[in-house]
Amino acid sequence: MAASFTSQQAYIAEFNPKDYLQRYYLEGSGIHSGEWTDFALKHLHETFTKSGVRGDTLLDVGTGPSIYHLLSACEVFDEIIVSDLLEQNHVEFQKWLKKDPDAFDWTHIIKFVCDLEGNRENYDKKAEKLRSKVKQVLKCDILKRKPFHPLVVPPVDCLLSCLCLEVVCEDMKSYCEVLKNFKDLIKPGGHLLILSGINATFYNVGEKRFSAMISSKETLEVAFKEAGYQIEKAVYTPRVDKSQKDITDYDTKYFIHARKQK
Ligand SMILES: C[S@@+](CC[C@H](N)C(=O)[O-])C[C@H]1O[C@@H](n2cnc3c(N)ncnc32)[C@H](O)[C@@H]1O
């Protein structure tokens, strides 16, 4: 059953980062550990190598407690800024940064990225490299006109967001507004990378059901264009493993690489 729109208060009170990581990224049983991470990590690897996206700073929004999507970026950016609405996600992310024994074990994902990069032996070095590149963990609210207010984040070369916009925005109008607001955070000619799922109405974390917003290839591309971006690449791949549709019901994975006009 679809969930009614999840308020920020509900996120603050009920999003448990440990439950999220266990349910979605645990080796073997995590819903996203495999099909989703394979899709996202292959496209990100390609984007940061063949497509030549690189620069001084990458800003990730809606990072949550996750690190998987930053593993290839750390090879080609000097600095990574991560950000999320929730303090509990910052705490969990910091645990990984500080090698806290209670931190989530991302080794299987780190090995997968090292494999993609032809460097399987060096997965300890890979983790260290990412840790050294994350320079700031910030609070943000992407529904605000200035998501980092009162902080001013100088425009970056690349803004990345995974599995976030569909669960934060109530409808396509709000999604398009968020894309427009992102433009102030990106340098002229800079890159926007959005990866997520289409046609989800919910995702579960622990016992709590969080809402998601229905989108489609057509409505997404209209939103990017209306927000003033040029789409460089758009990939839509149907979900193959439908065995855990009672936990999250998206039916297609997507990756959109867009650019802000120069
Ligand atoms: C499904 S999780 C995705 C986490 C991570 N990017 C990943 O790929 O695993 C959605 C994230 O959006 C964050 N979020 C919810 N509302 C937000 C808002 N208004 N601004 C920024 N982040 C928000 C949540 O705290 C959560 O970390």
C-alpha cells in the first residue's frame, strides 16, 4: 500500500540509519546490495573515467549513512562534501569516517568498486582515500530555496544525489523546484548526477514506511529541461529482482547526467 507523504518530523523521529543500512546494503540480503549498487556504481565509475567528469569539489546531497556512491568520485575530486537533513545520519556517516568499531561494514561494496577500477588488492587504501577526501559533513534541507542556509557553500564542479529526490519531494513540481535550486550550488558548465528509482510509492526502514513519489522517463526529462539543464546522458533499466517489492516497490532504476549551462 502507498504511504502518505512523509513529513520532515517523521524523518527526524523515525529514520533509523542502522535499520536502513541493514535492510538495504547488508552483504547478501540487502535489497540494494547487488542490483542497485551494481547499476549505480558502474554508471558512476564510467562517468568519472570515460565521461571525464572531475574537478575540485563534489557535493553529495541526501547522503544518509551511505558511502558506496562516493567510492569512484574520490579518485577524481580533491574534496567531497556530504550532506543530509538528519543528525542521526551524520553520526552514522562519521562512524565510518572515524573507523568506529560500530560502523557499518562496506567491505563488499568497496571490493566491487576496486574490481571495477581494476585494483582489487587495494581496498584498504581505497577506503582511506575516500576518508581523506571527505572534508565536510553538513546539514541540508533540499526543499529550501537555499539548502545550506545560513552556511554558504561555494558552487561545486559536480552535484550528486542518489535515491533522494523521489523520497523528499511530494510531486514533480517540487522535484523541478529542487533541481532549479541546485543550480546555485553548481558552477556554470558543472555537472548534476541523479540516480534513483522510478515508480516507487514507498520504502520501508525498520517498521516504518516512508513515502516516495511516482515519476517517469518523460516527466523526469521535462523537469530537467524546465529547470534549465542540458541532459548529457539518461539511462533507464528495469528492476530485475522483484522479490522484495513489499519493502520498496520501484520498478526501474535511472541515471541522469545533466549539465548546468555555461
Ligand atoms: C533513501 S535515503 C538515501 C540515502 C543515500 N543517498 C543512499 O543512496 O543510500 C534518503 C535520504 O534523504 C534524506 N532526506 C530526507 N529529507 C531530506 C531533505 N529535506 N533534505 C535533504 N535530505 C533529506 C534522508 O535523511 C535520507 O538520508
